[in-house]
Amino acid sequence: MLRYLPNIIKQCARSMPIRYASTAEFVKVNNVAGVREITLSHQRTRNSLSLDMMKSLHEVLLKDCDNLELRCIVLSAEGNVWSAGHNLKELDANDSEHRSAVFQKLTDIILDIQKIPVPVIAKVNGLAAAAGCQLVASCDIIVASEKSAFSTPGAGFGIFCNTPGVAIGRVMSRPKSAYMLMTGLPITSQEAYVAGLVTKVVPEKDLDRTIDEITCAIKSKSRAVICLGKEFYYEQLNMPLKEAYASGKQKMMENLELGDCKEGFRSFIEKRPPQWKHEN
């Protein structure tokens, strides 16, 4: 796959139309037992993040996200390219307002991923390039198959991957993220794991089973506790150390007041499975 990376990106530039019709054309949604799997499904554009694709994705990400039955979200894709990044024709159009809207929409999606009260898991089985790599890096948990690859090749086409750099620069070491951004060369999933971009790398045949294991582990916890913890986890990342510990102490005190926390303590003492209510 890595050998054909430039051709894949060039094909995207030639083949990506700018406007589409409906959400169903871009994403497939499957809700089963508390897990919502959202699949990017526009293979003829290598699942490019056109404005219409991103509007569709944003809509289904946020739909009923406060429903207590929703426990986690899995973001996957059809085909050998998880996502080739932004639609290059949209960026080539002589419309600065539209260009701005394209970049802002992905920013809004990424910021909302952090705000969604349940974990968002990227399930990667292919190439995630440019803005596609940015989207992957912004998920809470990233599981990739051994055949997957990651790239930020924008400089080779005259546009540096500035916004993807924000995402990968916050999860990877500076030298490795700079290497990706300044050379445009792809890295393997194993290299991404070592660099901190990926949570776990598994053989392709084990990808579904690994995702099931992770989602089952999440579903065994209280939704209210996970929600409270996820919210503070991202808040404290931007705090000075002393402030983070002070705020963390207050959050622990808040957590202790949750009904599910009290139930968890009782179930531990009574040596039985907890009966969560999942209410804040």
C-alpha cells in the first residue's frame, strides 16, 4: 500500500466531486447493544472528507449521544483507504468562504468528539492520510490492523498539513510528527503504535474481535462514571500540574457522590456484580 500512496492521493484530486445528496451516501450507521458503528462508505472518493461527508458524519456522531443506552461509538471505513483526507477539489475552488467552512467543519467534529459523553474508537484497516489521519488521531482510542498506514503528505501538493499537525503533534513525539509532516512519508501501523499515534495494532483477522473486547470492557462500566472521567481527562490536559491535581481532587469528590459510585462500592464489599443505573 505504501508504494502507491502518491497515486492514491492524485486519484482523489481527480475524482472527488464537490457536492452530494444525502447522509446515507457517505456513512452507514449500525446500532447494536449500546455500540454505534459509523462507517465511512464513499469508496470512489477514498472516503474523502468533503464538506458533505463531514456534515453527514457530524450529524450521526451527535445524534442521541445523551441517550443512556449509547455506550460507545466506533468509527470505521470501507475499502483499503480509511480516508484520503479533505476533498482537494473543494480546496482548489476559488471560494475562500467555502474553504474556511471545510476546515472549520472538521475542527467542530474533533472538538465534539472530546465532548461526546462516551468513548469514540477509531477502527482503522487501511490508509489514513492528511485530514483522515487528523480525524483518527483525535479519537479517544485508536485500533489499527497491521496493514494500516498513516500519512500527512500535504506539503507534496503545495499545502502543508497544518491542522493534521495539531492533532498528531499532541499525541506523538515532536521528532516523529515533524518527520511525517515535513517529509510526507507514510508510517506503518507498528511505527504509529511506537510513536503514540495508535493505541493497539492487531492482525487484520483479529480487528473485529479486538474492537468487541474493548467495547465490552467499556459497557461493563457505569456510563455516568465514564462520562465524568472523559470530560475531566481532556480538561486537565491543558492545566498546569498543580491546578490539574487540585481540579482532579474536586472531580474525585464529585465522582463519589454519583449513585453508581456508591453502588460500585457496595457491590465490591458484597462481592457481586454492580447494577449500574448510568445516571449522572
